[in-house]
Amino acid sequence: MFRRRLTAMVCSVAALGLLATGCGGSDSGGSAAEKKTGEVTFWSFVKGSDKVAEAFNRTHPDIKVNFETVPSGQEYYSKLSNAVKAGTVPDVAVVEYPQLPEFATQGKLESLDGTLGSLVDKHFPQSTRKLVQLGGRTWGVPRDAAPLMLYYRNDFFKTHKIDVPKTWAEYRNMTTRVKKADPKARGGVLYTDNPGLLSALTWQAGSQWFSTKKDAWKVSLDDAPSRKVADFWGDLARKDLVSSLSSLDPFWTSVQQNRTVAYVCASWCAGAQQATVTDQKGKWSVAPVPTWDGKPASAMYGGSSFVVPKGAKNRGAAAEFIKWITTDPAGMKAWVSSGTSSMFPADPGLVPVTKSAFPTDYFGGQDVYAVGSKSYDAVVPGWTWGPVMGTTNTAIIDQLPKVAEGNVKLSDVLTGAQKATVKDIQHRGMTLAP
């Protein structure tokens, strides 16, 4: 039923004149879909994409990938949307997990059922497959996962005899002790410009912001698990036990200046920190993210997939390229061939490839991939991103800076985002579950 509804939603959007292409949703078939030769245009903002394209071209003489770098963030997604409308799409494009349902429900992606659907079913765990499968169809192939981990300054913790927290109650106690030990230091961060960590923490707590019921969307941004998380982090921010900072330069500056000595992030932060805060080599360790009851539970903060935009001219060759860069050991090796990437493959079988390329000296010889693997295994299943995440995220970001000021409760921010999301879904002609 939801599969039919997804097609209906695509048709309704097309009828409003917002799509340049007609409705549909299945692979088009024919020679264009079957051909596995020729040129492929590849759009990506992911670091290393140029090297990956070069490596593919060296080993696949029948296909030539032409890589084009694109901006990240909303500017990129607007560019991709406009390309679909104009009929000037690339053959392969990167789409992050939160944005994928919006592109699928608006009819901007080719279904990959006939080319890569079985590949997704075979290589990826259910919690990750659900991020790229919607309405009974496969719309993307996962590239990386982003399991949560706790990063902490082991020297600071040892000096002040602070235990690494295993529960969120212990985490609160840790933040109190950190501030007492050094009034300028904090044991966590509530980002003011990025809702990704907040959504991951609610996911870990058992929330399901979005789900589908028959032919309708159900929205639950302010359900009980989400409010529990919001009350917890909002209280930490109001009491100045965690910093309220931008996730960009201000955050990394706080790490460099010893003002952030612990924080929750995803697996990709290991490489980012090693490249950004080079002089703290050996001072940091990673641990499983705290949980509410002490039992393993995790979620993902970030992650991306590769898609074939609606109207792509060389879908067959595009599928071959996507398969190589997401599930082939040689393709995964190409992603981490340069730099200090701590990319965590969405395909668990490829973890040894990326692990072997990541130096361990920054984290004192610790196997950060072992921690990441346990976190990935513990990702709570059932999470689905919604069809208007641009609206959802904007509603949250607009209010986040006010939380630390005490003017707004974080739980009320989620309630406001709930209302904005529901309104936009209705505006786009989609059905809401009661």
C-alpha cells in the first residue's frame, strides 16, 4: 500500500508542476538501463571522491567516470533538485540519509530495485537498509555508517580521577566533576547549528521520529523518548555543564584550547580530530556512547548513500560504479587512500579495509574501529528519516541557540519542529497517519 502511495505522492507533486519529469518510480528498462559502458557523470562533496573516480577509471576501461565536485549542505541539494527539473542530472550523486526520503517521495530518484536492490539486501544490516529503502523500493546504496562514540581526554580523566561514564546518569555526574576540576572545561557540547546529534540521541533512546502506516506518514518528534533526551540535554546546557557551540570552528577551537575534554560524536570524528587537533596526540581515547539503562544501544550521526537521479542517461554504468565504491574492497580502499579518514563502511565486511588504513598512534594505540563496530552492531533498528527533513531541521536549528540562554526548552523546540513538519507534509499533499 505504501509503495502505491509513494508513487501517488510522486504523481501529485508532478501534477502541481514541481517536477520536470512525469510520475512513475520503477526502473525504465531498455538499453539505457542495461548498458554497462560509456561515460558517467559523478557529483559528490565527500572528501576523496576525486581519488575514488580516478581509481575506478584505472581498473574499468569500459566506463569513464567524470567527477564534478559540488558544494555541501542545502546549496548542493538545491542544485541537484534544479538539475532534475532541468533534465541535466548527473548519473551518480551523493545523498545523505536524512535527505534521501525527500528526494524519493518527490520523484527525483530512479528506483534501484532492478540493478542494486539485491546488493543492498545482501551487504547491509537492517538498520542501514531501512535508511535507503522506502515504500518497498531501494533508492540508494549506503556508503558509510556513523555509529556514535564517546571521545574523552584520558589524561584529564586520570588526573582528576573521573570515571568514563557508561550511563547517561553517570555522564551527568562526569560533566559536573569536569567543571569542578577546571571551571573553563566542559564534558560535552550541545551544538547550536546542527540537529544531527540531537536526532541521533533520540534515535538511541528508542524514538522513531518518522514511520509509515499503510499509506501515510506518522510524525513523532516530541514522543516520550525524545522529550526525555531533550529534557536531559536542555538541563545540562542551562546549567552550563556542557558548552553550546557551533559544530564548526568554535567546537574544534574549544577542543584545541582544552575547553572541551569529552564529547559525543560519530566514528568520523576520530579522523577529523586527528587532522584538526594534531598536538593532542595520545591524550584522547574513545568509549561506547552512554546509554539510559547501561545496556548497549547506539544510533548514527551522519552517513551518506549514492543514488541515480531521475533522468540519468547511463543508469547501467552508474550502477556498476556505485557497486564498486560501496561494496568492493578496492573501492573502499580508494576512499581512505589519502588523509586521516576514519570512515566507517556501511558494509560491515569492509571494516578491515578502512581499519588497516587508519593510524592508531593518535589514540594511543587504541582500536577505534573495534569500538565503532560494537556501536554499529548496537544501532537501534527501526529509524526512518522523514520526507521534509529540510523543514524539520530548519525548525530545530532556528531555536537551538536559545536553549542555553534559558529562553526556550529543548523539548519545546521539538514540539515546534513537529508542528512545522506536519504542516509542510500536508502542504505537499502527503497523507498523515492519525
